Amino acid sequence: KSRFSDTDLAHVFLSEQGWIPAVRPGSFTSQGSSIKSSCQLVAFTTEQAGGMLGLVSLNADDDRKWKVNQVACHSDQVTDLDFSPFDDDLLVTCSADETVKVWHVCGLGEEVQGPKTTLSPQDGRLEVVQLHPCSSGIVAVGSSRGAQVWDVNHPAALAGIASTLSHYTVKLVCKSQGKIKVRLFRTFMRQQEMRLWDGRKLSSSLASLSLGTSNGQEPPSAMCVCPSSCQHDGKQKPLFVTVSDCLMEMSTRGVAMVPKLAVDVGSCEVMRVLQLTDGFIVPVSYHVPRKAGQDFHSDLYPDTAGQAAAMKAEEWWSGENRQVETVSLHPDKRPKPCAKAANQRVVEAPPPVNVREVEEPPSLICVYLAPNYVNARSVHSGPSSKFRHLQGSVLHRDTHITNLRGLHLTTPGECDGFCANGQRVAVPLAIAGGQIAVFELSQPGKLPDAFMPTIQNSVNVADFCWDPFDPHRLVVAGDDAKIRVWKVPEGGLTDTLTEPECVLQGHTEKIYTIKFHPYARDLLASSSYDLSVRLWDLQTGQEVKKLKGHLDQIFGMAWSPDGKQLATVCKDGKIRVYDPRRSDEPVQEGPGPEGHRGARLVWVLGGKFLLVSGFDSRSERQLYLVPSDCVKSGSIACAPADVSPSTLIPFHDPDTNLILLTGKGDTRVYVFEIVPEEPYFMECSSFNSSEPHKGFCFLPKTSCDVRDVEVARALRLSKSSIEPVAFKVPRVKKEFFQDDVFPDSAVWWESSLSAASWLSGSNSQHRKISLRPTDMAPVSEAPKEAPVRKYLPSSVYLEEKTDEQKKEELLSAMVAKLGNLDNPLPQESYEGVDEEEWYSQSDQ
């Protein structure tokens, strides 16, 4: 039995103060690792285009903060990486661009220079890379074609092994005995299995452990196993002993083990794992509950490999075999790290956890630590969103509109790229005259190659949107400072439209954005390069208000949910709130995003807050939450996103308080639940697409399939198609209407007053309706099921039994099993032989 038995080892999720934030790992797949750690640094692949790599200190700085640096390593995706076991700052990477690079990351406070060495194996896409565990300068790299061994100081490979097997991927295991061990794995198998091999005899494995079959849908988990042995037929037989198994709360992009020299022996930490998720690096610490104090538990910490190389590359290649000298982990004897990154401190570990005090079986203990933590199973650190497992998926191809051609893919940054309502979608075309194609959502499929009717706007499109109260009316702002109103006939376009219903004129320069009022019909707001915001009455075709006060480009604007105020965010770094019926000057003004690359804003939580999407001073995308009644005080919370040139476009669902954000050219849709108290932003699972989208537009709530717990539906615009994307909450009792995620929804498509009535001071609200189908009962009224205790109290597991008791239980079980075998044994049906066929030894 392992000394780390299943009743001793506990996995401890450090509190969120120990989580490394602002990481955005890549969503691509490779055979290598997505994250690696040295004693000082953590490196991980990012979602940025090309071969970008993220670097962050393993420990926080003095302000309990982490700084994530982005390093451009390769011209294509980084497929694997590895830190040197002898230098915490030495990193090697391989890439799909067929190169291996060696980096010296001397400190996060300094800019990372170019690579020390670049190797070109010329062996196709490289998948895995690994540094030698005993010799300095030796690196092995593998691809689907085979494996190569290099000395980083020589221009050619020392050795190579070719693989002619298809559907296989090469994994490398480097040993110091002068041999290169290559393992080949079938890449099309979904069976998860772990095997233990003797490097001297690779014909068969010594032990194996089946982890089941993966279909990609199971919740992420981590298992800690220990190679051990047992007595079998008088021989020691190797086997795996599972000592810990935990269920992760967030989707895992990668896992790395922190070197043994970095663990905290004072708190009996025997292992630390870093889980790479969509937004954080989560440390998972494995502790053996022992009495904390001055005593060093030598039985838990045998001497481990040090950080001094046993030999040089040429010595290993010439045939020498030497092992790395071991060092003690005793606090008074352990060596100092080989390299130290700037502004780092050692984080004191929390007090040890007494696992036996938990009221659940100790074999599956998962403890989350917070300032006032409680020992329990699956206790979460802080509040969690009920939408945290939101699943986004592209609907069946039968619902797609395909064979799109000639799309205008470079619309202005203030434009969403395309727009849709519940019936049809409008897409700008890269054809002279500012033409717009209109497709009916009720008629999906492949578009014909022949000419199709369009709206000829006569000038380039700056922004456009559908009238929320008239699904046939499309309003288009052009480069000529004019706004044209078009009427699409019932059933869609059959002929090209050349004459608009009306034209609004008043702006003196190009228009940025246009927004309809949420309650008053025919009331439209527009912003322009002339630094003004104007309100229009479409019924009369006249300008009715002109708002002033902007000093620079207007990035975005949004009406408040009650329709009384209009907010704008400007390039001058200001957020302004207007009450158009009271004054043409802003009634509030406060700081906005520091960056000048673009911004958007939307009212959230019933109009109590403004959510602003923009850039900080380092051009990193950020989300800010600003109280709408005190804009001058600035944001009360912010959430870092990532580094990208496109502005995140927010969509707010007032029924669930979900914010879904993405930018043009992105491959990911970020999802947050906004709450009125800390932590304010609760990140949910994001949606990833295989290729960048040119636009993302959300449909009305009535388009959602509530029977499948679909809380949002969007249209994704790619280079040649429009694809519906459904966002669903996984629930068990789908036969019931999930009224906790589907409250009564506003009938926003019904206008409650005219533009003239609103301008004269009238206010209104939308009526609300239930989304519950008549044949579904709400889940809140579902019959309560009697709770089933899955586990016995810990006292049952901890109760000591005598050998006699154990023997009695074993005998009873065997007798009971034999007593159930009423059928005859197979040998009872066998026929015998005649007596004369028997012979004795004397007869021979």
C-alpha cells in the first residue's frame, strides 16, 4: 500500500487570491503541453494569432498581483514547451512552423530578447520537445514522422528515428543510459489508459490502469496515482494505486507539475499542480495531513534531483552515463533556486488541513481554501454562477445559410459587421454602391450562384440596424453623412431596391453609429464625426434634438433600459450620460477606458450600472463596471480579457444578466454573469469556433428553444456562411420548464408610445410574458425527490476492525456468493471414459 493512501492525501484548491488571472490559453490542439512550470516561472500557450506564449511568475509580487507577459516565439502555433531542469529561466519551444527555439527568460520586468538558439529539424510539424534530464544542451523533438536528438550548440541533429506508421504520434522518453526511448501512440483511439513499462523490455507493459473512454463531454477531473507493487505468486508485481481523484470545476486547457524544489515542505505539501483554464491558472496543492511545525518529515521527502547537470552534451553523446546529484528538501539544507525573477516573494502556505474532520469519505476530499475556509467536499471559493457551465454549439448545417460571396469584411470598428432580427439578416457586400444583401432566416440553405437582389445604398455603409418595432424597416447610415430608411417587402427581397423610404440629413460629416429608442417608435439616435449626437423622428423625417459636449471620436452609445437617458463613450477617455429631454449637455461625466483604440458600452442590472468594453493603457482589452448614478467616480470593478486589436462587442441579456462578448476576427465568445456585489464579474464557459468570425449578432429571446434550456441564440458570420449558435444551460430535468433561468421576458417588439409623446415627457414600460410552453410544468413545482446518501459517515470508514472481524466478513461474503450458485459446475456435465481406457504406470 502506498504511503500516500487514499485516506491520507488531500488535494487543496488554493483560494482565488492564489489564482493567476488574465490568462487566455489557446483553443487549438496539439500532442504537446499547453503549460509548463519551473521553480520561478510559468509558461503557457495563448490564443493569439501566430506563435504567442504567455509568461508569468509562479509567485505573486509584493502587491499580490501577477503580471502576464506576451512573447512572440514562432510564426505559427506553439505545440510544446519545456523548462530546463538546470536553469529556471531557460525555456525551449517547438512549433508548427517546424522550428525549435531556446529562450533565456531572464526576468519578467525585462523585455524578452530573441532566442538564444534556433534549430530546424526539417521534419514537418513538430509536436513534442523535451530537454534531457541529466545532460545540459541535449534536446529531443518529435513529429508524426519520427524523432530527432539535437545538441543546441551544433547545427545538425545528432540522431534521428523515422516512423512510417500512419495515425501515430511520437512521444519521447529521454534516459541517460545512452539510449533514446520512443513510444508510439495511436491518435485515433479514445480509450484513456496509463501503462508502466520497463525500459529494458518494451515488448509488454508491467502494469496498466484504464481511465475509461473519453467522449469529450465528461467534467474535467484530476487523478493522482502512485506506482507500487504487490506480492503475487511469490513475486513482486507492479501496479498502480489511486491515491486521489478530484473533479475540476472549470474546463482544463492544460496541466503542469511544479518542480519538487518549489513545494512547501513546512505544510507537508508533496505535490503542486497548475491547472490552465480559460481565464486562470489554478494551483492545486496536494498535502499529507501531518502536524505542522519545525519537524521535517523525511519519510515524505526523500532527496530529490538537484539543478546541476551531471554532464555536458558531448560527454553524454560519447557514451558517459551519470545521474544528477540529489539534494535534500530540508529547509536548512535545500539549495537556492538557480534563477530568480524580479519582484517575487514566497507566498506563505495556509495551515494544514485535517482531512479526517470532514463528514464525507476521505478518499474523495476536495478542499478549497479562503480566508475563513471550511473543510468540506467540493466547497467553492466565493460565489459561482449557475451559468458557469453554459455550452455554446453551432446548430445543424440544415439551418445554415451558405455560399455567401462578395462580403464586405472591413466595416468600420463602430459597426457590428452585420445585423439581424427574428426574421431576416442584412449583410453588407463589397460591391460598388454600398449594396446590402438581405436573407430570410426561414429559408436556410445554399445560395444560388446567380445574381441576387440587394439594397443599393449608393454609398459605403458606416452602420445599419433593424427597427425593433418593424421587422421590415432597415436603417442605414452612410459615408455621406446621410441616413437612409429602407422597407423590405414581406417574404424578402425579390427585386433590387434603389429608392429609400426617406433620407435623414443634418450631420456634416460621416456617421459613426445609429441606435433605436427601446420604447418610442420612430425615434432614432445617431453619432457622427462632427462630434454631435442627434435624435430623429422617422415619421416626420426631421431632426428633433442635438446633443453636444464631445471632444473627440464617439466610440459607442446606448439607451438606458427605461429609455430616459443616453450614454456615450468617447476617444477622449470620457463616459457621458445625457438626459436629452432636459439638456443638450451631459448630466454626468466620468473617466472611461484609457486606451484609444475603441470602446463599447451597455446598461446592465436594470440600468444601475454601465458595462464598458475597451482598452487599457497597454492596449489590452478590459471590461469596466461603472455605477450609472455616479459616473464621475469611475469603475468599481474590472475584468481583464486579452490582447487583440478588435473591440469586444457586448450583448446583454436582461433576463439572466449575462454578458456575451466577442470581437470581429475573434474565435472566442466570452460569457460573464454580472452581479451587483463582489465579485461583480462571474466568468462562465466560453464558446470557441474553429475559424475567426467576421461578426456575431444575437437574436431575440423568443428565438431560443426553452425546452432545451437555450438562454441565448446568435448568428455567426464567417467568410462564406451564416451559422446559428445556441447557448444552453445543462440541466437534468429538461421535462420541466426551467423557470429559474427563464423569468418573464419583456415584449420589446411592441411600441408603447410615439416619438412625439416621449419628447413631450411621457414614459412607458414594456409588458412582460412568460416563455413557458403550455404543456410544461415549472421546475420549481416539480415533486421533491428524497435525498439519497451516497456515502456512509466518515466514522464507518475510520472505524478500526480487528483481524478476526475482517476474516469473518470475508468468509461470510464467500459463503454467500457460493450459496447463490445453484447451477451445476461445467465439469459435472463432462462424460468419463471406460475403465479399460485407464492404464497404470506398470502397464506401460
